[in-house]
Amino acid sequence: MADYHDILQKVWGYRQFRPLQEEIIKSVLEGRDTLALMPTGGGKSITFQVPALVMEGICLVITPLIALMKDQVEKLQQLEIKAQAIFSGMTWDEIDVALNNCIYGNYKFLYIAPERIGSDLFRARFQSMPVNMITVDEAHCISKWGYDFRPSYLKISELRKVFPEVPVLALTATATTVVAEDIQEKLLFGSKHILRQSFERKNLTYMVRRSEDKQKDLLELIKNTEGSGIVYVRNRKRCKELALLLKKNDISADYYHAGLKHEVRTLRQESWTRSNTRIMIATNAFGMGIDKADVRLIVHMDIPDSVEAYFQEAGRGGRDGKPAKAILLFGPSDKKVADQRIAANFPEIETIKKVYQAAGNYCRIAIGGGKGMAFDFDLTDFAVQYRFNPYIAYSSLKILEKEGYIELTDEMNNPSRVKFLLTRDDLYKFQVANARFDAFIKLILRSYTGIFTDYAAIDELMLAKRAGVEVDVVFQYLNKLNTLNVIRYIPQRKTPLLIFNEERLDDKTLYISKENYRDRKERFEENLKAIQHYAGANKCRSQVLLEYFGEKNTQPCGQCDVCRRRSEKELMEEEFMLMKEEIESITKMGPVGLNELVDKIPLNKEKLIQTIRLLLDNGNLKYNKNNQLEWGRQ
């Protein structure tokens, strides 16, 4: 068995682990089921990638974040580590090839979306894999008490029954005490075992600013803070409006939301990551996979849906360990607006059923059909066609998703993929017999590796440039070779997908659990109350957050708005002695009225009055019969 320190240095080039990483790795290598609570940016991937490379076999990684999944697989492949991913939007043949590679190809990592666990193909192949550990990312999704519960996560326990001796590592950045207990229970831990890194971020100052004019306050905050930042808003229209406002005030800014084309989102994120754009105005679609350590400012223009969501988004500031600020602007109407979200997030059950049937019609699925099938799904077009409010339609689909009927993905950038169906010998014979394809086939073979055993992501434009032809010619060759069964060519796809996990049901059979609906609505209301409590608390902001996540006996941060207000009011000994000398000097010269005394001393008025009260209590000062102050002790 290789030494995990050697692997850390040889593969990643790090000499030492971050806090808690080594403890988690040791726990997994000892075969213990482990729940690791690590804040955003704490280096979660190292905790399962290192032990997986130490052990023989393959690590199964379950995560709902497709963009993050693709990013990690790409990074592992760049390190020449065999990694595979299975997610919505892949064809049956692609999934078949990927699973075979994980059984026979000496792969070290298989990333899979939780929804794929229930498929017959995966269940059949999983039993033959040499699994060395199971990693559950975003583990709070398995708990109905978590802020992002997903029914598909409950199927993970079935995998444990296939490999009962294989350790499970559950990872999350946001779990209350109740959720942490529930995670361990749902994942069938042999014994409870939590490794916790404090969620405290000493370099990150949390603040809440009461705001009557949020745009004015935002401009002030940005102008008074150096470096890059993120400004979170709740709707797409406001993203664009605020970005234009900042630009008009000579601030480098852009905006980002899920409604933009993938290429546009990628370019804007890259520009911001390279600090060519200073401020990104964004919805919560911006965040997953962000790898920028020097973010100095996070501003929330609207109150989030939960403390967990706020903590994750705020946590993207100051990952380099240097000072950063996370500021929530809280206005007079925010509570009312937040309460209105409850109705928008929980449409009537009859409305949900109408959206479900309309979605079935939109995808042209007959009653009883569609199980396991994925369809391109444009939410805006769907809402226009069937005259739904887009937000109501989206909320309805999300409730149907939590009931397990469907899965709605964000827009995915699935590049074109190619795999050769012929063996090398048969391909050579084809080239000899079909000379007009020879040069193009050689171009593909020179440009991509592993294309006989796995699907390779290709770039038609790049192939066209290398061949010195128009890109349409490349498309023609690829489609022709696909028709001839020389290759399997899957063109690029960039639309969101609607996946039917069950066959389409009629209205009588479609069951929306009133209990689940009620429970989720109540939890949503509780989450809103918790974040509103945070906004209105007269206690250290950091302490409120830490206590929410179960950390007790915490200390005030000394940096937040509450701590600063308190500090301004607290009278330090040096200040008291200075004020006492001034008061003594003036009152020894003769009696003086309170207001006159305060006006004569150019120091903090609140603290001056506090000092006078203390001197009166101690007998140093006293009021004479004319209600004037005079020095009481000579």
C-alpha cells in the first residue's frame, strides 16, 4: 500500500495536508464510515482522492453537481489518473462503455449523479466493480431536514448492501446537528463517526447593513473595498440592471445567470476569475466550481432562502486566508418579499399536476411511456406555450423532482463525442478500401487518444482548422462515418434536460404526498425564519452562524457590525481615565451643568455620559442644590 503523504506530493505537489484532511484520510483507510463536515473551500476532494489512490480498486463518487463532476474528472485525467463520469444527457451506449471501463479498465474514479443509481444498467454492472470506497458529496441532500433534500440520495443505502465492508465517506459543508445525525442513519453507518472542522472563518467578516437605498449602499461598499467581488441577487433581470449601474459608475462588472448561453457564462466566469472583470452580479447559479481565492467582497442584495445557502455563498470570499467581507443588505420590505416566496415556491397541488401533464405533452410522451428517457427542455418556451408563470412552472417541476417522478437539469455543455466502433485492424482495412476517408480518420487518430475504448470529446472547429477546410465539411465526414458504423458520433448538446424517472402517469395515478408537501413547506418557512433571525440578531454574526451549525461556546468575532457597535459603546480603561481627568479638571474650577460639561469635552458623547454616570455612582461627582455637577472628592 502506497504512503498517502507520497501520493499527495507526487500527484498534487503539496508537502502537507490542510486542517482535518489527514484525519479524514486515516479514518477511511482504517475502513471506518466517516462523516466529514468541512467549510466551503476546505479541500474536500483531497480527502477521498488520496485514499482512493492508496487502495486497490475504484472509488465511487456520488454528487448532484454535474459541472463539478466534469471539472474533477478533467483535472484527474490531466494528472493521468483514470476517471469516468456518468450523468444525465449521456446515451445508453456511452454509459455502457463507461461502466465496462470501470469494471475492466483499471479506472480509479467513477463519478455518478444520484439519479443514475436506480437504473437497471448501473445496478447490474456495479456489482462487478472492484469498489474500494463510496464517497457521498453534498451529503446533506440525503436528509429530509437538509435544505436541499433529494429522494434519489436515499437509494445510496442499496449500494451499501452490495459492498457492506466498503467504507463510506460522506462530505458536506452545511449540516446542522439534526442533519448530521440523519446522514449517518440514512447511509447505514456501522457506528457514528463525525470529523468536524470548525466552520469559523476568522478572516471573513460577516455584516448586515440596514439599507433604505441598496443601490447607493452597494456602490459605496464596492468603492470602499479593493479587489474582486460577487453580488448575489434573486432574479435575472436585476443582474443585468445592477451590472449596467456599476459600469456607469466606472466599476468593471458583468452579470451571470442560468438563462445565458453556456459559452457566454464560461467567458464571463473566466474573465472574472482572471480579474479582468472585477465584480460579478449573479444569481445563485454562479458559485459551484468557482476556483478564485482572492475574493474580497460578497454582497447579498436580497435575503437568501436559508442560512445554509447564505453560508455557502458568503464562504466564497477570502479563501486565500486574507481579510474579506460578506455583507447582507437588509431593507424594510425584505421580510414581506421573503414571505411571498413561500406561495411562489409551493404552488397548489392541482397546479403542480397541470404542469406535470403539460411537461409530458411538451416532450410528446404517451401515458405509460417515457421511463428513463431524457428530453431537451426549454423552460421559457414551455411556460410560454402552456401559459404558465415561469417561476410557478419551475417550482412545480422541482416539487415533482423531490417526489422522484422527474429530474430537471441545468443547461449542460456536453461537447460532441466520438468513439471508433471498428478495431484497429478493421479500421485499416476500411481506410484502404475508402481512400477518401483516410486523411480525415488519420486526423482524428492524431488529435485524440483512447478513442477505441472510450468516447472522446472532440472539437469540430479545431479539426476543421487542422484540416484546412470549412467546419461543415467536418460535420459531413463525421455524420457519414457514423452512418457507415465506423464511428459513433454524438453531436454537441447545450440544452437543459427533463428526465422522466418513472413512466408518465395520468392525473388519477399521479400522487403528490400532502404530508411531504406540508413538511417541505414548513421546513422552507423555518429556513426563512432562521435567516431572518440572523439578519435581525443583536449578537455577533459569526456566533449566530456557528451556533446554527451546532458549534457551542464560541467567541465573538470582534469584527462584525454587532461586535463593532458593542465595541464602540464599551468603555476601555484608558478612555475612562482620560475622560475622568478632563471632567475633574473642569468641575474643580466650579460647578457646571451636564450639557455644558459634555459640550466642553471633545470626546465620544456616549462614552462621556457613561463615564459621568460611573463617577456619580462612585461619589467622585455629585449634583449640588442647583442641579449642577461638581467634583465630590477633594
